[in-house]
Amino acid sequence: MASASFVKLNALSSPRISHRSFAHPSASPPPRVSFAIRAGAYSDELVKTAKTIASPGRGILAIDESNATCGKRLASIGLDNTEENRQAYRQLLLTTPGLGDYISGAILFEETLYQSTKDGKKFVDCLNDAKIVPGIKVDKGLVPLPGSNEESWCQGLDGLASRSAEYYKQGARFAKWRTVVSIPCGPSALAVKEAAWGLARYAAISQDNGLVPIVEPEILLDGDHPIERTLEVAEKVWSEVFFYLAQNNVMFEGILLKPSMVTPGAEHKNKASPETVAEYTLTMLKRRVPPAVPGIMFLSGGQSEAEATLNLNAMNQSPNPWHVSFSYARALQNSVLRTWQGKPEKIEDSQKALLVRAKANSLAQLGKYSAEGENEDAKKGMFVKGYTY
Ligand code: 13P
């Protein structure tokens, strides 16, 4: 319900301070205007949901691959892209015993939000029982952006309010919208503006319907540029994103971010150490992200499982203004797929493999991960040029 504290907070903030500082001493004080910048019906709930997801030692399991992308995952282990196989794979992941110790939220594709286990238990109920918040991918994917340097824009605003209301009824409490920015393509001012504006409109609509928006302008790893160039582009992108989030009256306490880490391009001659990635990424975030934002949940973007965990660990070696954690898809699922191979007798081992990665990232969120004993497979990169999701 509407947050009394938010109304008060907003009504009592800067307007009174500016009155005291600038009004003529003899002028009588103007009537107190109560203006709530953002006190929608769901304010309290949004803040609570965001805080629950951004809770110590936990992060997000992203399994919101579209049917086409899930098909690619299944094809990698020789399975057909049927609804039955997608359901079996998602059941394996979502019913992993003990998952809620390390995972606070799971992003689902629409099909999964409405699916159940083989025994008829809704996936949403499995998640709630495990204290994992169900989330939903709401964007409709990327299409070419005319007038740009062969860049793309993200569709999905049409009908978003009614879809979001339906997802809320079905049990979703947070949303994800992924758009991309390509460094080798420029990026053009048009593509950055379009990405930022789309994310801001989506975020406002999500909050209006009770869903905490995850704001994800993925800066693709593609390219041979140095880390300094990624820093420059990331600063530009996030400054525009926050400019438009503010213009759309989005409540920062009720959002989560899903940035790419600041690294050299995947085809750059040098790799950066976790310490360097942490230094550049945190510098960028501290320059651009207000401390009102509760959580930064990184994407893995094609890094190897071990690399994504090590980088996250390096970012948590000293306190940050926000919860700094993970929202990985590839860097949590790769070992699972390799272990499962579509075999029912391998389900338990696959779930253990998921727990190994989830626990490693949980430790990294707390800054306590050590890569000792990591197997060689976890160190293999998963970068795919021009990756689509
Ligand atoms: P990756 O961790 O595979 O980059 O996934 C990104 C994503 O947007 C998932 O929701």
C-alpha cells in the first residue's frame, strides 16, 4: 500500500530547505505543499522486494532465456527444443534443494512463470517455498535501430502495463528488461538515448504495477578496445539511464541494476585481473549510481564461471554503497548443463553442480571466495560474438 513514510520523506525534503535558504527573512512561510514524487500504491512493497533480493550472501539465478535461446542451451547437450525439455530443465534448476540459501531471486521466461513441475506444483510456489522471489523477463527482444550504426533497440513497451499486472497476479515480484549497447558500433548517441529512454519507461511502468524493475543496459563484451574505452562508454550510458529514470519519476529505492562489469573488449590483446576489473567497475558505479539504489546484480556476459565469481569477489573486498552481487545465466548454468546431458539419473549431480556455483558466488558476494579447487571446466570462457538472449 501507499507508503506514508515516502510521502513524508518527499514532502519534507529539499523544498523546505530551499525556502529557508532563499526566502526573504520578513516573508511569511508559504503553505506546506505535500508533493510526493513517487508514492505509488506499491512503494513499500517495492522497497521490501528489492531489499529481499539484495540480501547478504545471495544473488539472482537468471533462467529467462527466450524459447529460441533455451533451445541453444538444450542443443549444446543434444536435446530437442520442445516444451517438455524446457520444462524438465527448468524443473531441475528450480527444485534444487537448498538453493534459497544462496539465491534470492529467479528470473523466468513467460512460459516458465505459468509452468508447473511434473507433479503439478507451480514453479512460482516452488520458488516462494524456497524463499526465492519470482521474476519475469518482460522485454520483447532486440530489433535493428534504423538511422544508427547497425545497432539495435529493445521492443516491449506496448501493452507492458497490462502484461505486468498479469505477471504480478501470477506471482512475479520483479521484472527484467535487457537492452544492449555495442562499443564496436560506436555506440551512436541515438542508440544510447533510445536504450536509456526505453529502460526508464519500462522501469516506471513496472513500479506502477508492483514489479521491481531490473535495469539492464548490457554493454556487450564484443570488441578489441581497452578497458579505458569500456569505462568511458559505461559512464556515458549510465549517466543517460539515470537522467531518464529521474525524468520518469522512478523511485530509486525500488530498482535493481544489472550492469556489465567494466573489462577490456573480449578480443583485446590483454586480459584484466579481477582487481583491475573491480577497480574500474566500482569507479564507474560510484561516479554514476546513487546510494539510494539497493543492489547491483552483475550479468556474466560470456565470462567463464570462475572469472565471473573472482571478479565479483574482488568487488566485495571493502564496503560498497550498495549490495554488489550477481544475476548470472551462463556463469551459473554451464556446469549444470554439462553434468545433466538430459539424463534423469544425472539430475541430482546437476543440482549439486548448481549449488557449487551458487555457493561460490554467495561467498564472492561476501568477499570470501577462494578459487582453490575450481575445476578446469569452470575456467572456460563462454563469450559468443554478437550474443542474443
Ligand atoms: P549472462 O549472465 O549469461 O550474461 O545473462 C545475462 C542476462 O541478462 C540474464 O538475464
